[in-house]
Amino acid sequence: MIENITAGLALLFDPFVLLVMVASAAFGLFMGALPGLTATMAVALLVPVTFYMDPVPAVAAMVTASAMAMFSGDIPSVLLRMPGTPASAAYTNDAFSLTKKGQAHVAMGICLLTSAIGGLFGAIVLATLAPPLASVALRFSSYEYFWLCLLGLTTAAFMISTSRLKGAISLALGLFTATVGIDPVSGVPRFTFGSTAIIGGLSLVPVMIGLFAFAEIFRFYSRRNQPVKLEQNKIKGVFEGQAGILWKERRAIAQGNLLGTLLGILPGAGADIAAWISYSVAKRFSRNPEEFGRGSKEGLAAAGAANNAAVSGGFIPSLVFGIPGDAIAAIIIGVLFMKGVNPGPTIFLNNPSVVYAIVGTFFMANILMIPLGWVAIRLSRLMLSVRLNILMPIIFIFCLIGAFAMENSIAAVGVALAFGVIGFAMEANRFPLAPFVLGIVLGPLLEQNFLTSMMKSNGNLVAFFDRPIAASLAALTILIWVWPLVNLFRARRSAPQM
Amino acid sequence: MTNRFLGLGFVAVGAVILFLSLQLPQPMAATRIAYGPGFFPTILGAVVTIAGLLMAIINPADAFEEDEEHDAFAWRQYIRPAIVAAAALVYILFSTQLGFLILAPIILTMLLVMGRVVLWQAFLIGIAGPVIIYILFAKLLLVPLPLGLLAPIGAYL
Amino acid sequence: MNKLLISTLVATGLISSTATQAQDWPTRPVQMVVVAGAGGGSDYTFRLLAAELEAALGQPVPVINQAQASGIVGYTTYTSAAPDGYTLGQLSPIAQFTLLGQANFRPENFTAIAQFNADPSAIHVSADSEYQDLGALIAGIKADPGSFNISCGGTCNASWDIPFVSMLLGEGVDVTKLNLIPAQGSAAALQELASGGLDIVLCSVPETTALADAGVVKTLAVMSDERVAINDSIPTVKESIGTSYVGGTWRGVGGPAGMDPAVVARIEEAVAAAVKKESFVKGMRDRGFGIAYRNHEDFTRFLTEHFTETERVLNAMSGK
């Protein structure tokens, strides 16, 4: 055991590995900070680069890049109201509202520190509890996933703050967007009108680039008096007063850590969903729910911790059973296989030093995040010193590339453009974007798990309540829906006595 | 646009979704399941239609926040966003034939000029930017950005 | 007008390049379209092969991943490209797309250049299943075909389940009653198997190594002529039930229809050399991928057979 850990650390503290980590950290920060380029894309683009590396540096590069990109996706949220990654979209409004109040440095500090805390928490769980938690994750079948998705959508109902009707329309349209393309269950192409361009569906990254980045560029050009520079002219004292804020929001952070890690462990969920669910759960139980969407530090902390915790947590089922927790873990597993290191229970017997080295990279990456993230935040001042009429066109070009690079298809750029127009129109008419994005993220999971469950049970609905975990999730979901009614009923009953 | 009109618009959108969903084929023979590919979209179409109808009837008032940008949306304000969208459309339609290194500098320079950047700066950034981006993404990260007309000399790019 | 100008330019470029193609090809990078995502099995085998092709042809061979719609997008990309040898792609089982009306691929849309890999399908059950050998399982399915939840390990009517259904057909099972369930890839299917939601999962052997080592999954038989190198304790179908049924997925290099025979011959030669190279053989073996070479002629014939066989099985399932 001890010699394995030492051997693992020796693998990790190799000068080449450290060099690779710093380089991929810079790369990850860069990719995340640019609207349109995401954490998953950063990892996918590293595949050919790591093809000839040893397993430890290859995995170290990917883990570092994904953790960094997950944090730096928050930077453009704070400065430009454009989330750098889908996982940042949940709290973009809060981050940007803080900037508008002149508190960009506070927002940046919360994002950076909660990201590191979440990542480290996930890494601790990975190091200590991986095998038992992975066994629990293996108990999840389509019934459990169905309830989990429904739970996610339920929490969305609590996120809609302005108009419930508009929120419902936004959610339904988001869910509908996800149905375009070949239906994976029946194999029938839906709403493609015979075109092969969108037969693969409207995937999340181009849609997000459209809804947020393109729409924001359109908004910039539609203003009569364009702001010359960003409203914030300095970002100083990123860490100032953070200790107090973190202590005050300790409950939100703890909840983000837990939810993020757990959702990360479940194969198929991942960082995007973790951030959304953690945000809405925080709102549900907050003392100040009205602040959410208008610069809530609580929401920022809960979701910021959750998405990074999910990245670490997503590696647990990968390492133990070879079943990836999310898209990023799937790519990393593929690379491990390539290197002849087969994830699975035997990896602990055959390659224990590699396991410890990999777990070590999660710790290293999240610790490195604090100084390097600080540098990135300081550098983002450069973005502030560039005038917006120069910055926006350059971001536009990055969006063209970002939409293209995820699928190597020009049709994806078309999807981004279409959703840019939709996002612009929705924003102008005050439709909330959050339910729309949640719909796209959860829609495919919800539908596929419902349909495959029905296929497995021969259309018997009882099967949805037949298994212990499914039944508990079902009870929780139904309880959340019924609770307000119960409260209403009790209020009525007690009213006459008052 | 008032919420009433928007509501009616969504009734139409929902109806279209419903119509298209109901035309999707029935469940296939090899699978014994009562719900086909149209099941889920049909529900969504119905939700959009009903929500749109409610919106048209109730006409909910928006909780307006103090937001200086939303005053007086004149049609002139849409001209420049439309030009940006057109630039993206040109890129989508022609980048494969013309290539990234030819089209991106033209689009970037044009957008910079439109944002009233000084001319020499616009040209400098407009040309240097795409070249740097090309080196970064196409050369280092192996993203297959289209070569277009430059394909014959692709070995040197 | 601009469009006309462009097409003229492209056309003249094509003509001039076709004239000099045979001897000069390749003078610039050759793109290899892989119909699966970065980091997966197909991506891996093609990156290995691309490295060998690069050395043989003297030009870079960048791998381009287009995994959308189970690969339909990627196939469409390279079959509709100019047949100048600069756009090649992965050629794997495709007949199901046409037969299910998802796309309109025909053998004549492709130039089947050379096949380099074949991986047999295998039949997996959970370790505590009441069926511990293939004979018992087939007897069970025969008795009540509808009572088994069978996962296709990916989209249905594809490389893993078609050979299995073909075997059941041969053993006299009423295949119209089968309950085939699609999955989001083999990892998701195995997760379902482990959680008790499924009875049978069909996918390749290397994909189940981790769960088999964990004692969660048991592989009853592999659908090949010989046992697979990665785990030679698994019997073949023939050893289990006496009759041979083989099938699974395969990977080869393809191109758009109408390629210059001289260019095809050069790629074929490069692939033939690659499958004998130590570095390639080791890379494939390390991850449990089988090497199976078919030259241009055999691969072209095989592609047509693949369409006929898939059609036969699909018709039987829908009761035609």
C-alpha cells in the first residue's frame, strides 16, 4: 500500500508530468475562458496530443485541462454574461449581476475557490470511497434514471421566477429541441425534413454557443450607444473577504460538493446537470430565494462547487468498472485503454501505482487551480482593456470555430446561428433561458429512460415503483410536487381558528 | 410585441409540433411497446399549445426590472445584428469552398469596421487574428478547418 | 455569379488533379473520417492505422471524428466528397441504416478499399443468471422468446444483435417475438445488466473485461471461428452448441464511389503492409482488437453480402 502510494507519487512528480500538467492547465484555462469552447472539447482535442504519451502524463493532461476549463468557464460568465461551458450556464445571471454591482472580483473569487473546493472534495471521495460508491451506482437502471430526470425537471419548476407560463413554454421548447434527429430508441429520424445536416440532432454545445454567445453579440450590436469597454474597470483583491463569504455560504458549498459528487458518480449525469440541480436545490432551501438570478452568492457557491465536484466524481465508476460517469470521463477511459491500462477492479491489482498517480492528479489539478486560476483572472483584465468593438468580433470567430470543432461539421455552425436568433428573441421578450437549457440537457435522458423502461417492463407502470431506489426517488419527486398542496390545505384548515 | 400576440404565436408553434409529431410512424414491429417516436413530442406540442393559449388569454404582466437597454426597440436597431447573422450565414454556406483562411479575415475585418474600429487596426487584427487562430486550432489541435481554395497548397499550410 | 466562379475553380482543380493523380497522389494531407467519437474503439484503431498510412504515403493522415447519428453524418461526408483520394473514411456495418430508412447507403456508393479489423459479437449475461451456458439460454428463449430483455449494446439491428438474431433464426426461434432494447453504447447496456434491468447484453468481449473481472458479468460464448486472444476461456458458439454462427463488427478503409484504381491500389497496399507491422499488430492486440485483412476485391464482395444478410435477418424479425 505505502510503497504503491510512493511509487504513484513518484510517477506524478516526474518533471515531464508536471510540465504537461502546467501546459494543459494553461490550455484548459484558455479553452474554458473563451465562449464557445468547452471543457469536453478541451479534453477531446487533447486525444491526438496524448496519443504517444505514457498513461500518467496523458491522464494528468486531461484531468488538469478539464478541471481548469470547468472553472474558467465562469470567467466569461462574470465579465460578458456568456457562459464558457454549459455547466456555467446555471449561474451566469448571478455572476454577471455581481459584476454589474461592481463586484466582479467577488464573483471571480467565489467561482475560483468553490471550484477548487468542489474538485478537492470529489478527489477525496475518489481516493477513499471509490469502490463502494461505484457499486451503488451500478444499481441504477433506467427506472432510477427516469425518476432522477423527473426530479431534475421538478427542480426546474422552482427556478422559474418571472413568469411561470413563459418558463413552461421555454422548458417545453428546450425538451422539444432535444428530440430533433434520429430517435435512439426507435431509430426514426424526427423533425429533420430529410436533411442529413441535423440528423444527428441539435447538440448541446452549438445550441449553447447560439443561445448565449451569439445572442450576446447580437445584443451588443443592437445597442444604439455601444458601451466602449466593460463596465468593470479593475479586478483587484480576488481573495479579499473570501474567507468570510465562504464561511457564510458553507451550507451551500457543502451541499454543492455532495450533490456534485453524487451526480458525477451516476453514469450519464455529469457536471452540466450537477450544476443545474445543485443551483435549484440551493434556491429551494435558501432563506433568500428571491436573490437567485440577481447576484446570489449562495447560488454561485452551490453550483460552482457542484460542477467541479462532478468532474472528480465522474471518474469513480470509470476507474472501478470501466463505465464512464460523463463525456469527459468517457474520453479519459478511452485513452487509458489505449495505453494498455484497463480500468476495472483489476486496475487496483495490476497497476496500483498508476491508480494512485491518477487520483493524485485530481488533487494536484485542483490545488494548482488556485494560483493558476488567480493568474487567469488577472489576465482576464486584458479582456477588459480591449475595447468591446474589437473583442466581440474576435469572440464571433471563436464561436464559428467552437461550434464546428465539436462535431467537425459546418451544420453545427448553422445550429448555433439559428439558436443565436432564438436566444436573442427570447431575451428581448423576457423568456427565461434557464429552463430551455435544462430541457435540452435532461430531455434525451428522460425520454430514452422512460421508453426503454416501458420496453423492459412490457408497458407495466408498476415497474417504475418496484425497485427500492426507484421507489424512493419516485416518492421524493411526488412529495416535492404535493408538498405545496399539503401546505395550502393546512393553511386553509388552520385559517378559521386564527 | 405584446404577450397576447406571443401567446397566439406559441399556439401556432405548438400546433405545428403536434401536427408533425402525430405524423411520426407508429412503434416498429421488432419492439413491443405502445409508445412510438411521436409520443414525447406530442406531449410537448400540447404543452406549448396550452401554455400559449393561456398566455393569450391571461396576458401576464412582466415583472419589469430596471434595464436601460430594453427601451424603444426601433427597427433600425436590428440592422447591425442582421448583418452579423448574415456574416455567419455566409461562413456557413461558403467556408467549405472558400476556406477558413480566406473567409475569416474578410468577416472579421468587416465586423471590426462596422464597430467603428480605426481602419488600419481593423485590417491588422482582421488578418493577424485568423492566422493565429488557424495555427492554434488547425495546426496544433488538428481541428480540420476547411482549406477551400487553398487546398492545392494544403501541404504547406 | 460567385458560386459559378467557385464551382468552375473547383472543377478545374479537380480535372487537373485527376490527371496527375495516379503517380503523384498524395500531394497533400489525406483526411480519414471516423464515424465514432474521439477516444473510442474505432477512433483508436483508425489512429493506429493512420500513423502507419502516414509513414507509407509520406503525407499527414488526420483523423476527423464525426459520430453524429450513429455515424450516418460521417458516412455521408466522405461518400459525397470528391473521389480524389484525399477524403477516406471508416467503413463498418452500414446496411441497417438503409434498411431502416434512416439513410440511403448502397454498396455502390462506396469504394471498399481494404478491411483490417473484425471483432466478434459475444453473448453476455449477469454472473448470477440462471442460464450458465449458451445451449440452456437458447432453449429458454425458444420456450418464451418474449420474456427476455435483450440489449443490442448500442443501436438495434446493428453489428452486435444481427448475428445473434441470425443464430436464433437458425436454431428455430420465433424471432418476431424478441424484445430487443437499444442502449446508449455498450457501457450503458452493461450498467443496465449489472443493475438487473436486462437479461442478455450483446457486445464485444474487450468491452466487458472490467465487469467480468469484477464478477458481475459472464460471457457465454463468442461468435467467431476461434476463441479470442484477450480471454481464451470463453468458448465459441460452435463449441457450445455444435453449429457455427459468426458475426460482429468490422472496420475497413472506404472512400467515395468512383476512385481512381491506381490510388485505391496504393491505399490497399499501405493497409496490407500496416497489418503486418509490429507496431500496429501490438497496438491492436494490446486492446483486444482482432486483425482481419480483406483486400479491395474481397472487401467489395463482402460489403454486398453484408447488405443481403442484414436484409434477411431484418425481414425475418418483422415477420416478412
